Amino acid sequence: MKHFLGVLALFLLVPYSFYAQKNKRLSLVRNDQSVSHGTLESFKLTFSDSTTRQVVVWLPSNYNPQTEYATIYMHDGQMLFDSTTTWNKKEWRVDETADSLITNGITRPFIVVGIYNDPPNRYAEFFPEQATKFMDSAYVSKITSSLWNGELRADFYLDWIKKALIPFIEENYPVSRKRPDRFLIGSSMGGLISLYALMSTPKTFGGSACLSLHTPMINFQLIGEDAMKSMVLPFNEYVKRTMPPARKVKLYIDRGTETLDANYEPYHQALYATLTQCGYKIGPAYQTLIWEKTAHDEVSWANRLAIPMKFLLIKDE
């Protein structure tokens, strides 16, 4: 079992409309997750007029306030560090992997910001909202109530990250404020919102790693020919029109071959073809991988997390 380190931290309340730092109120909040490497701090941030969102900040074991750090923002924050607290008893092992990469000089120093998801609205928050403009309106209306609880929320979620979370992190931790030093990592729908963020907030992030990227875009039970025609191809049209130039961002995409990932091949191929049209070529800034005999779960993502982290933050020679 992991040792309990740094479970108390900051409780933040900031009005969403202004994000004024002068209005913040700080107090301690307890975090259920613990880590064996580094320190984990926890706070809550006003998300809407009636809700808050928990965020955890992981600091490496050799953390030095005099060092300037890059920042990785990760979705599904409650799944990242401690399997004893997760719904499926699995975790990403973020602290072990990140600390090893930094300590051994493989990557430049970075911190990790884990954003807790909102389970009832996760699909609505992670679905690429603006892509629906390229979809049939009747189809979108049909699935809005059944899949998105009546409302798409991705733009609000990313706007909150951009205007509330990032300013707080950059005012309270010794991190770079430059776009090339901010990154996103997510899996499945979390990978989809990480890709979407590069397109919808092009001046905010320097790259994304999308593990088991959920390119079908639809719930597993609904995957089929209808998904390709009604969602995937329109999304690819959105990508074609809005993806930033390949020279300006880093992009990592992968998939396994088992469980849900076994369905991904045609949808990933469609996306890769679109990215090729956008000028993306495999190299230091763009990478796609297939992990054989690998499933769609936190253990699988943990086993390969070092690869995308190294890709995004490899230390200059």
C-alpha cells in the first residue's frame, strides 16, 4: 500500500464569471488519494454557480520551488494515483512513472494536475462540442438527451481549465506560463477531449497524448456503421478545418488490440488519414502506436504511460 504523503492542501473558491484572484478563499481540503513518490496536494475550484471540481497537484520527490516546471493536465483525476480509492481498484501509477522519468533525467521537470471528472456528465464534457456543427442536426438532437443529459459541456469544461484552473496553477506553483510547456493527457473519451483542446484552444496547450483514443465517439453499445457516417466522418471534417499546424504542437495517439480497443482500427485509420491531409508526419512531434494484446483499462495505460510522457517532455540533449 502506498505511503500517505501530502494529503492536505488548498481549497479554492473563485467566481466563474471573473476568476478574480482577489476573490479567492483558501482553506485546507483532504484528499483520499495517496502517493508513494513525490507529494500530492488537493484543492477544490468553483466550476459553476452551484458546483466545485476537485483537482490534485502532484509534485516530484525532488521538487524545488526555484525550478521552473512544465505542466501536464490529466483528465479523470480520481483514477491516477491510488487504486485503493478508485471504483475499479485500478490506477495509472502516475507518481511512480513521472518521478522515475524526472529523477533519471529522461524528461525535463514537470508537475501533474489531475482534474476529477463529473461521472454523470463525463461524456457530455469530453465530447467535441463544435464538431456537432458538421453533423446532421436531427441526429444530434436525437442523442442529446440520451447521451449528454440534454447538454454538451466540453466548451465550458475547457473554458474553465483555461480561465480558472491554469491561472491558479501558474500563480501558485513555479511553472512555465508558455504554451509549449503545457500539455494534456487522457484516455478513451479523455483522449478525445485532449485532442479537441488542441483545436478549440490553440493558444493554450503545446501538445496532447491521447491513449486509447475513443475515435468512434459514441457509446460502446452504439458503435456500428451509423457511428462512422453520423459522427466520425463529420468529426474528421471538423479536424481538417481546425487542426493547428503540425509544426506548432505535439500529438501522440495510440490504441490497444483487446476489449474496447479492438473496435478502434477503422476509426483510427480515418483520423490518421485526416491528420496526414493536415500535414502531420510521424516524427518528433507526431507519433501513433498500436499496443498488441493490450486492453482498455488503467493498468494498460499505466504500463505504457512513460512513452507519451517522454514523447511530450523529452529532455533536450
